[in-house]
Amino acid sequence: MTFCEFRRAFAVVTALAGTCAHAGNWVDPVAAPAEIMPLAEHSLLLDLARAGERYVAVGARGDVLLSHNGREWHQAPVPTRATFTAVSAIDAQIWAVGHDGVIAHSADGGEHWSLQRQDPWKPAAEGSDALHDSRQGVPLLDVLFSDATHGYAVGAYSLALRTEDGGATWKPMSVAAAPAEAAAKTVDKGADAGKDESWTMSQGEKTIGQEATPHFNAIARTGSGGLLIVGERGSAFRSRDGGVTWQRQQLPYDGSMFGVIGYAGEHVLAFGLRGHVFESTDLGEHWNLLDTGTQLSLMGGTALPNDGAAIVGANGIVLVRDKAGAPLKSFVDQPAGTIASVLALGNDRDLLIAGENGVSIYNPQ
């Protein structure tokens, strides 16, 4: 299961379980306010951010949690019950994105929220021949702000948005153009021809090449101002002009990347499926595979001082690199379960982590 599928599967479960205000009355989670729950800090949380002097955690059912020390948390009222998948902050300005194309914003450190965008799926009008937009209703999977006005949001089926006014307006970016050869190619199913369709892809389908509209799982910005998006089937896209134009790349691995960390210059770390971590110092022009010692999928990461990194993922895996060039050391925080996000907490080695069992603090020893 990919990280995108992991998050979407949880969203389906929580939507079915938590969107009925009264028996027989279905409530659209986009329009319903998040419920204040006493155990929210122990429920599914998918991302973390530092907003000024406080920490922010976001997750299922529109949960937004706030803390001044990473230990005591309180839940903020939010005008949507859509699952949040990612959060970004510039001082007290916070943006959270998630399912149904939702983008929520807070201007006061997370205490009060408003919706800047929502795009739930709508069926075509009866009798209409218009093609449905495949990106309508899809989840946004990451958000990045470089300052209080310039931001980016990316998601499934190559959905990419850009704002230059703090989110008051969001405009689509043209990032993933379908490769001409992929658009024209048909799959030769060989011995599978004539058989009934199934959920299992043929070998030909697995090796067809570049996806025309791959899911965008994460976006990062480097010290040079370069942007890098990583996604499905090893796809990557970079921009050196603030997102105006993009160049498609391919990592030396066909599995999906679920996260990317930006450093000074054009230095990046990308990580994802089956424990793969790749490093580049030229914004993805060349990649080096790092030894992780694991095949567990890696889902979240954060930069540490001296170009270090902490990367987390399935089964409580925690990888830590103390500085650039140092090996990745492996730890396990078993009570955390699958970990989706990590953030450095203070000046010591404590890490703030969030995942399927909520938010907690872990110190790799």
C-alpha cells in the first residue's frame, strides 16, 4: 500500500464513521465542523509544523492540535471534518491541506480557522456529455510556504496549486505534461489478452514507463530557491523560477517517493517506498542511493542541524543522520505504530512524531 493509499484509506473509514450527526442524516465532512474529542492527540495524525513558539499537528476528521512544548496539546475548532494530510507555517500564519481539495488557514497560530478552498467531487449533471475533471475532489497531499504570501499545494493526479497572496486565491500550476511517447503507447498484454480484467496489473502495465499524471506526494524548497516535487513511480519535477516552469525528471528507482527535504544550495533528500532514500546536491540532476538497512516504507522527514535528517515510516522505523555524509542510523519506536511525520523538538535529540497512534516524543538512543 502506498502512502497516498494509506492516507486515503483512513479517510474513507473516518468519513463513514464520523459524518452522521443524527441517525439517517448524512453530513458532508467538508461542510461539517470538526468535533472536539478528548482523545484527539492519540488518534491518526499525519503532519507536524512549527508555528512561531508553538507546534501544530493535523490529521483525520479535521483534527488540528496545538502545543507550546510538544507534550500538552489542545484541539482547535476547525470548520471542516475533512482529513488534513499536511501543514505549513510561517510564524503565526498556518495552512493545512487535505481531502476534497481542502485548504484551511489560520492567522493567529491555529486558534481560529477559515476555509480558503474546497473542491469536493460532484457528479456530472444528468444528461451531460462533459468529461469529469479527474482532479476534482482528489486529496491535496502536501503544502509549502516560502513566506507569508507565496505558497504551493500538491496532490493526487498531478494536482498542483500556487498562491501569491497568502492563499486568498489559488491558481493551478502546469507541472506534469503527459509524455508524448506514453500518451501514444498501448500495453501489450500478451498471454493475458482476452482474459477478464482484474485488480492485478499485468507485467506490461507495470513497466509501461512514466505516468502521465502521477500523484504528487511532497514538495520541498532548497536554499537556492529551487522547488522539487516527488511522487508516484519515481517521478520528480523541479523548478528554478518559483514554480512558473517545471522540468520532469525520473529517479533511478521506479517506486514512489513519499517525502523530500530541502537544504542549503540545491541539496535534497527524497525518501519513500521500501526504505529507499536518495540524495542530490544539484536539485535532482544526479542522485545517490543511501544505505538505510530497511525495506520499510518511509513516509515523513525533517532536516536536522549540519545537514542531518530524521526520517520515519512504517512499523515505527526512525532513521537519523547526525550530519551530511554520516550514515543513517536505524531505531524503532514500536508504540508509535506507523509514523507519518517528524519534527525536531528543541535543541536536544528529542523528536516530535505523529502517526497512526497520535503525537508523542521519541529520543533515539
